[in-house]
Amino acid sequence: MGRAWLGLALLVCTICSTVYAQEPLPQPPEELPVPQPPITNEQPQPGPREPQPLVTPASPQAAPIGAEPERPKSQKPIDQLLLQRGAILLPPGWLQVEPSFDYLKFSTDRLNINGLSLFEAIVIGEIRADKVTREVATAAINLRYGLMNRLQIEARIPYVYRHDRELLAVGTQNEAERNVDNQALGDVEGSLVWQAYLGSDSSPAVLLRLRGRSRTGKDPFTIPVEQIPVQGAQGQVRSQLTDVPTGNGYWSVAPGFTMVWRTDPVVLFAGANYSINLERTIGGLGRLEPGDNWDIFLGLNFAVSEKLGINMTAVDSNFATTRVNGVKQPNTAFNSGVLSIGTSIVLSSTRTLLISVGKGLTEESPDFQFSISLPLTFHVF
């Protein structure tokens, strides 16, 4: 009988040990998986936080494009390039101070033939080629402030250095060189930007812009003119300014618009501006009517990583003929096209480095242009 009870006890212990061996051991509470929110098509609204490097706002009404939710991180590096080009806005109460440096280089060859040309191959007389090089370096402070939701004000204060170099009668015994440079305040600009339409999955966001430009730069119409003899041409003289200007010399108003499409990680933008150049009466010259100019542009921004974005932009500008006392002035209408490539590098939560290089596509456009800037963003109110 004792052996029977002992066998039964051993059987019960064996069954219990087998059952417990098949059950998983309980995990500590801290190792349990964290519950995840359900996946939806909408992004969560961001709560209050520190300013982001690409001006993604801290509240729903302060999104870079109107009141849209916070975008994925893969889109953030390209926002500074869009902000610089007026394709997105700062949130209300945010200020951006952007020191910048731009360099432009122009060059042209002027060919003059004093004599007779036969069959475009035989020339009787003297050939004179002039080469003109112009370099313009501009240090500027660009200011942007989110005045209210979907409304932004901007200002630009440039300081311009310009150097002109002329090689006259190249390749002849009368070859000469002339250098002239100047530096002074340029034309100050102010802008008002309003987002008229927020956009959707099937339609672009639309921003409207109104820019005004003063004539605070050194006026080309107030610089004295001198008459100098033409190299290699006896008895001929030409007029030229004794100094180089740093401004255009007239006021202008420029309305424009920009359309923006977002398809992560790419943003496409396109738009146009029309500059109305106001006429001016100048003593000794008469009524000057600067030709209006308009430009169209399109670009593509691509987020390479969370801290790096690249940009390509093409701009085509057209300038109408200038009139003096109602008479059209020759060689004052021209077209300028530029293709530029830029990059955005996030340095910190409030600093981004922007660099771009460009190449002219037409004869009147700059041969080369370079730009670098460092936007600094602050939450003022």
C-alpha cells in the first residue's frame, strides 16, 4: 500500500512539472512591448517644442505652408531652400536673419571692323576686338518675419562691390586697358508674401508676392560722363561713366506668384514675377522710361537625408526696351537665363548653410554665379 501511494505521488509530480515546463515564464513589466497608436493616413499634430532647423513650427497653425501638419523628417532639409525662394512661409512670431554673399561674373567680346569685309573671309582694314569683364560681389542681410498666419514680410539690404575691366583694341598696336571699381549701398528691397491657397494632394499651394525696390544705390544717372577717344579710330570718341553704379536708378514694383507641389521626398515649384519699372525725369536727359521686365522660374528640391537637401532651379528673365523721351534706345532689350544647383546643410536646430552655383544660358546672362548664406531662425513672440 505504501508503494502504491509513493507511485501515485511520483506520477502527480511528473505531470505538474511537465505542465509548468510548457508555460512561458512571466516577463518583467519593463520588457513588455510598448502599445503603438493605430496607423492612419493623417500625421499627428505636433505639440510645443524647440525650433527646428527648417522652420517646421511648434503649433498646427504655424506650419511652413499654411496650417498643414508637420512633414516627415525626410522633407525638412529642403525647406530652407524653399523659404529662400519664397515657396514657404515662416510661422507667426518667427524671425529669420540671413547674412548672404553673392558673386556674379559677366564677360563679353565686342568685335569692331573698320574697313571692308568680303565673303566673310577677306577683310580690308583694321580689326579691333574689345573685351569687357564685370564682377559684382554683394554682401546682404535678408530679413523674414512671420507677421501672422499665412502672411510674411521681408526686407533685403545689400552692399555692392563692382569692378569693370575693359580691354580695348585687343590684338592691335593701340591695345589699352581700363579698370574702374566702386562699392556702396545697393538698392534696398521690401516684400509682402501671402499664401492664398494651402494646396491638397491633387493641387499645388499658391503664394502671392508683392516686392518693391528703392533706388538707394549709387545712381548711374548722377555719375558724370566723359568723352574718350576710340582706340584705333581716328577722330572718334565714345561716352562712358567715370564711375560704376551700384543701383539701377529707378523705383520698381513687382507682383508675382509661386506654386508648390509636395511629393515626399521631392518638392516641385514654379512661378513668375513681373517688374514694373517707374519712369523718371532726369535733368539733361529728359523722361526716362525703363523697360519692364518679367521672369519665369521652376525648380526641384530633393531630400537626400535628414540633414542634406539639393536643389535645381532655372530662371529666364526678359527685359523690354528702354525709352528716352518716347524714343526707343537700341540694344536695351535682352534675355537672361540661368541654371543653378544648390544644397542645404543643417548645422543645428536654428542654423542652416545654403550654397549654390549657377551658369548663364544666354549671351547677356552671367557667365558664373556663386551664392552662400547662413539663415538664423529665432522665435521672437
